[in-house]
Amino acid sequence: MTKQKWENRTAVTEFILLGFGNGPEVDSLLFLIFLSIYAVTITGNTFIIVLVMTNRHLHTPMYFFLGNLACLEICYSSNILPRMLLSYLGGDRSISVNGCFTQYYFFGCLAAAECYLLSAMSYDRYLAVCEPLRYASRMDNKLCLQLAAASWISGFLSNSILTFLISSLDFCGPNKIEHFFCDSFPMIRLSCSDARVAGLVTSLVAAVCSLPPFLLTFSSYLYIIATVMRIPSAAGRKKAFSTCSSHLIVVILFYWSILTVYVLPHQDTQTSANKVLSVFYTILTPLVNPLIYSLRNREVKEALQKQTSKLKAFRGLLSVKNGGNNP
């Protein structure tokens, strides 16, 4: 669509993201909460990426996917939280129409990619736990690269259709979005043209991107838990079940919130509830994924201890060197 055609079709030049706050005190509190969440999210996921890249013992399929997930979570959070933090800090909640569509495009792409990536990770764990003798031969480097690439590419392709449909709608009336980021249904509600097709396609694409990966992920973890329950050692069962159940809880929260918001029938009265549910898959999931998927694993703890020992040794060498240079 050319610039001239866009100007002729669209009277609205910017949207207002209402968010959560309503007053200076509430805005200040929300700013501190979301700033802390964003800082921990970026730090935790960056730590995972650096640890996986620098430690050769973590160059395995499981941690390859975990590194991809951490990178995705950084992009995911950075697409939403900085803009929201600025609105709470300065009070300006406006966003240009093109900026809104851009934010929605990357949000949808990354959300769909995460659905596929979580299912790939669950398949990797299924092979490792339920079919250990075939794991090395099946989960080779080629398959890992194919699964990761398919997750990213599928996510970015799927949301291109929705972004095109929504950007083709006319926005000539209200411009206040009842949400903390630019999302499909809140934007569709503001359209002054017939948006039924866009709404139906949004639900359909969301179902295709989330429901099959959820069923695959859920089934994989059920098989994993069933296999774990057959472990003779009670201590081994407890440890393995604790890890698997934690993964499963996070996966269920992520998929449940997405399916509820995008696939189930929508009513105008659900706006506030959907806004709260959106917090689960946009803010909380990127925060807890590094903790659930990595910091509870023995390999990550050992790698962290080795990196800490190397850092201490390096600092000791520097202190000795600096001490030797002093008169």
C-alpha cells in the first residue's frame, strides 16, 4: 500500500495504549515492577546464552534449543516492555499507527515461534527420556538446526498474513487501545470497516500456531512423566518428576493464556480479563523460563561453578600482577 493510499484510508495517525495505570502513584509503582521484571528477564536470558555458547559441555541439543528460547525471550520482552516503561515514566501513551503495526507484527511472530520452539524442546526431552538408545542417532545437529529454523521461519510467516489484514482495515474513529501493547483484537475493535474476516482469520491462525504445538508438548510430557514414574529409585523419580512437572506447569500457563485470549469466543466484557491473561505469555513466561529450564539443571549449575572458578582465578591473577607492579 502506497503512502498516499494509506493517508486516504486512515484518519487515525496514532493510537493510545491505555495500559494498566490510572494515576501518578499507580504508574510509578507499575514502572518499578515492570522495570525489575525486564531487568531480570534480560539478565537471566543473556546469562543462559553466554553460558551455553562458552561452555562446551552444554553444546547439546537440549541447550541448543534453550539458547534459542533465551534469545527469543529477549526479543519478545524488548518488543513490549521498553515502550510500556516509557509510557509510565513520561506519561505519553501514544504510538504511531505504523509503530503499532510493527510492534504487533513482531509480537505475533515471536509468540508463534515460541509455540513451535517449545514443542521442539518437548520432543527433544521425549526422545532423551523415553527413547535414550535412539536419541543420539535421531536428534543430530541437522535435525536440531531444522527444528529451530522451522520454528523461527514459521512464526514470522504466520503473522505476516494477520498483520497485512489488520493494516488493511480503516481506522477513522476511536484510537484508544484497551491494552498495554498493540494486539490484534483490541485493534480490530477500533476499526470502522467490516473486520469480521480479520477476526476469524486471527482466531484460525492462532489456533493453528498454538493448538497443535500444545498437544504435541503436552503429550510428550505425559509420556516423559509416565517413563519417570517407572524409575526404580524413589529419589530419582522425585528429582525427575519435579523438573518435568515444572516444565509442564510453565507450558500449560503459556498455552492456556494464549488459547483463551485468541481462540475462544470473545466478548467486549472480557477485555480486562484478556489484558491480565496477556501478562502470562508476554511478561511472566520470559521471566521464569530461564529459571525453570536451566537453573534447576545439574549441568548448568556445574557450568556456572566452573565459570565462577575461572573468574575468581582471573581476578586473583590480576591482583597478583598489579601487586607485583606496585613499588
